[in-house]
Amino acid sequence: MQLGRWSQRFRWRAGLLISCAGFAACNGDVSAPADIEGRYELRLLNGEPLPYDHGGLGCCTYLSGELRLEDGTYDISLTARNRNTTQLFTFTEEGEYARLDSALAFTPSPVAVPFGLATGTVAPDTVRLSFGGEGPGSSDQFQGVFVRTP
């Protein structure tokens, strides 16, 4: 029997959430807030404040980012400047998220340009995400810390 696309996504997200919950439990993070909906600004990228240029490597200086969580949906954006052309551009993605305790799993909408966002953890007023690079689990993914804004 072949599973439908949504059924396969559900099974994948359920497995991802179980993995994330185990990761969060191992890290002792049990302080997840009850309400995580809202707007979050990117404050740190790979442990450094913005603007972030990752030691002059790559094409871009990353200037700002935003994450919005609402009613089981999300949208995320990251604005950067190309060092060679000085052109400003913004990456965006939207989709659905699921939560289990402090673990988050993201499923982009079918028409979204892949951001490489898969999992994250939530704590009071912050969301930590891995994104970009070669995709979930790759060593070149960015580590972002987003802080809730009023």
C-alpha cells in the first residue's frame, strides 16, 4: 500500500519530533513556554551578533532575520548583502510547524523555496534553529538564535 504525500509528511514529522524530544531531554531543556506564537528576531548566527559575515568566507553578509509562529504555521526570512555586487536580497520560507515539549519540526509549503529548516528548540522567549547549507544535519548549516519581540 502506498502512503499519500500528507501521510508520509505526518510520519516524517512525527519521527522528527520524537528525535527532537529526545535531543531536548538529553540537553535538560524542560523550560519550554506554553505559548510560543509570535514574532522572533534573529539575534545570533553561529554564535555571533548580526551583521554576520562568517569570517569573510562565502558570498554574503547576513543582516537580519525574522521568524513568525502562528496557528501551527510559520514564516521565516533572512536578509543578506552580496559582498561582490552589494545587492540586498531576502530568503523566505513558509509552512507548518509541529511542537512536542521544547522540540519543533518544520514542514515547508510545497511551493516554498527550500530554506533547509527542519528542527529547532524553544525556551522562554527564544527559538534556536538550524537552517541553510546542504540541509538538515549537514555540518555547514547555520545555527540561529531568534528572540521574541513585543
